[in-house]
Amino acid sequence: MYRLVASDMDETFLDSNHAIPPANLRALRRMRELGVLFVPSSGRWYSSIMDNFPGEARELLEGSYVLSYNGGFINRVGDPEPLTTYGLSRTCAEELYARGRELGLAMHINVADGHVFVPDADDDERAYLASISGVTHVNSKDHPDLSFLEGRDIVKILYVNRDFDALQELGASLAPVAERLGVEITFSSKRYLELMPAGVNKGTGLARLAEMLEIPLSEVIAVGDSANDLSMIQAAGLGVGVANVTDDVRPSCDVVLNTTGMDGAFEELVERFLER
């Protein structure tokens, strides 16, 4: 019997407009009836995740938790003060920011108070982020370093490139730098290379939450679509990929659903694994 379902958000639980598909709202209702805890898990920040749960959806999350910033932050639903936190050192963040500028890439600089600063986003990236709260666009020419964020803790930095093959090649080339800085590299949304403290990932966050709730990982389902979900898919008793799961993650899934995340895969999940 499964007692907890942890799910990635973008491209897994949400549609292309960052909204909950009707089938997933029905699945949330059914999970609530079955007494199964639904836990959103995302690389985004708590307030941004909660924006995706308006009205009834918010009510269906009452009593649950949120894994934000790739599992490094754990929040009780309704409480913006995190139970756990992490961050990059300023020296590390400055080096990663400088390298991103050298590469000519747009970046996301996530800070602990729930905002993201986005230098040099093109029109496509601006449109992709338009429905997400807490985003501030800046020009890196005006900010040669991160002194404009003085006093704010930096959680992680993302490099943006919609050429996913090129992004993965960049990740491989940056591996020695990441090891030297004590940084972990992962990928999300087929456009982001994420850099965060080593050992911080959705798998460790999920394991920490399960321990807090005294729920064995064997009774946990984790659902995702891309590399930053891999650790949680591997940690859970049942690791599930939605139909649009990336090729690098697919082999690690115990099962791959027939429905894409954007089309509302969670009704299928409930029918196949929670109602039987």
C-alpha cells in the first residue's frame, strides 16, 4: 500500500501553461479520499509552487508538505518558513555567475527568500516564465557580479539553453569545475542546467521528509520527467515516469505511464497503483 506520492511539477503534474489539468485535479480528490498524501516537489521555490494550487486544489493539499529548491527546502503547506534550507557560498555563486556570463547564457539566480533573478532572458524564456511569480529580469551588463544581491542567500544557479544536447555536453565539460566547487549538476525542463550544493537533490529531500513522517520509502511513489527527478525516482518504493520522461531517466523508472504530464497523467497513476 502506498501512503505518499511525491511529484515533480513542470512537465509532470502541470500542463504547458503551468496549470493543473482537470484529470490531475480529479486525481488529487481521489488521493485525498484514499488517505494518500500528495507532496509537490520542484526546483522552484515554495511560494511559486503554491501559486499552482488555487481554490479547491489548495484545499486538497492541506496537511501536506512541499519539497522546493530540488528537495533542499521542506515546507508545511501554509507555512512559508521552511523546515530545512541550504545554499551556495558567495564565492561559489560568483564563480558560477562569471562563467555563465563568459558562456553568454541566460541564467536563473535563485535566492532563499523565494525570488529568482534572470539575467539576459530572450523572448522565449520570458514567455515561459510569464506565469511564474517572483521572477525579476535583469541585464548582466548592468551587473558584472552578484553584489546587487548583497544580503540575500543564493540557493542555486541555472544556465539556460533550449538545445538540450548542447546543454548536456556543457554539463559534462563542467564536471571538473563542479567537483572542485562542491556543486552538483542536474537538468530540468529540457532547457536548464542546474547547479546546487553537492548532496542536495529531490531524493535526499524525499528521504528526509519520509523519515520525519515515519513513512517507509517502500510506501512512497515518486513521479517525474527529467534528470532532476532521477534521485527521487530511485529513492521511492515505486519510481514512475510520465509518458514524456526524458530518455536519460526512462531506464531508471519502475514504470512509465501511458499519459504525458501535460495531459494529466495522475488519473492513470491512481487507477493503476492506488485503487487496486
